[in-house]
Amino acid sequence: MKIKEFLKEHQISVGDNAALLLEKLGLLDGKLLTFLESKVGEAAKMSKSKGNVVDPEEAVKRYGADTVRLYVLFAAPPEQDFEWTEEGIQGAYRFLNRYWQTAQRLIPLIKGLSWSREELRKVSGKARELRREAHRALKEYLEDFRRWQFNTAVAEVMKLLNALQRFEPKTEEERKVAGETLELLTLMLSPITPHVAEEVWEQMGKEGFVSVTPLPEPDEEALKEEEVELVVQVNGKVRDRIRLPADAGQEEAERAALASEKVKKFLEGKEVKKVIFVKGKLINFVVG
């Protein structure tokens, strides 16, 4: 039996034992303990008797209230317990730093700009992709909040920040999309990390407080895809994947699929008896 399996079976955590041993030897180190926990056991369960309870005031002093709020909401669904880890709280702290740095990079580019949904619906290319990601994240976030699934709502915010961080606006059109995305991201963060969100909101030149600004509903037009990936099958087996306009019909899909070299070799010398087409998803050639 592996050490990790033994510890789990007997409900013993590395934190319960290794921490005590390392402390007595004068070798207690957070990084070492985290390493041991990740390799051979589970993190120590909090207990007053073990003296390993985290003081929220100390955590707030070290990382800030926003970081602690973010970590607690992201660590697990509200109905479940979770184990406090130094690695987890540091991850939340790094995320907020990335959000702040991204905001500082973009604010000089977007401050003073104004935009409307009607105007932004006309953007194309990478700007359109970012806009679709922003409104997809907003839609999922709102649904998660309505179900009290705060951890998955935070996950959507994190994915959106990653997309915005990679985006480098060059044209005015792209700067406006970046502005809308940062605005939505800040509104989504407001209930979770109110202090940093309020500061960014003010720096963006927005009127009023972000905490009392309602979140908009997702723009359904932004969620529409220009292209979709169509799975091409022959007798139910995937033979290729092709890109087509989202509104492509069966005729267009057949022409594109039959032009694929990967598909052609499975159709040579065979009769197509039936074509099954599911718009935007797949086309299947039944041959005999």
C-alpha cells in the first residue's frame, strides 16, 4: 500500500503529523509542508485541538479582504467544507494582481471611449471572439449565481480574465471591445471582490458605484458564432472535422465534406445510401 493510500484510509493527514515533527525540529516551512501534502497526503483538517485554525484577520492583513473572499467562494460550493491551503490563497492573490495589472494596461487605452451594443455587434475577427467569450462568461456567471454556485461563477471570471489578458487592442474598435469586456469583468467581480472592483470602476471613469450598478443581460447576438466545426462521419465513424459558416445548410455541408481528402478515401467505390445532417454539428454519410 502506498503512503498516500495508508494516510487516507486511516484518516491521517500529513499536516497532522509532519507539521508537528517539523516544528519540533525547527524546520517548519510552508512550502515544504505544501509539497509533502500534495505528494503523499491530504492537507490538515482545521481543528482547535490541533492548533491549525486559520485566523481570518491574519489572512486579511496579509492578503487583503478581497483575496480571502475570492478564495473562500472559489474553493468549494457553499454547501461543502473545504481545506484551507496556502497554495490556494496565494493563487487567489495572484489572480487579483493579474486583474489589477490588466486593468492598468487597458484603462489608458479605453478611458473616454463610449460604445453601444448595436455598434459592437458589427465588430469582427479577434474582437468578435473576445466579445463572444465575454457574453458567454456573463451568461454562465448569472446562471451560476442564481443557483448559488459561486465557485463555478468565479471560474468563469477567471477564464474571461485569461482571454482579456491575451487581447492586445490596436484599433479603436478593438479598444471599445476591450473596454466593454473590462467593464463586464469588473461588474462580475464586484460581489466577490468589492474593494478592488470599486477602485477599477472609478479609474475607468464610470459614474456611480459599481456595487449598485446592475449586471446587464448577455447580448444574444454576441453569442452567435460566425463559424462552427462540423464533424464528418462515414457510417458513424468520424473521418474529418471541417469549418463552415454557422448558418450553412445541408447542400453546402455536403460539398465541403465531399471535398475533404480524408473523407474521399472512405467513399471511393461505394454508394451513398443516406446522408444524415444535423445543422452546425455533424454530417454522416451512410454507405454500402
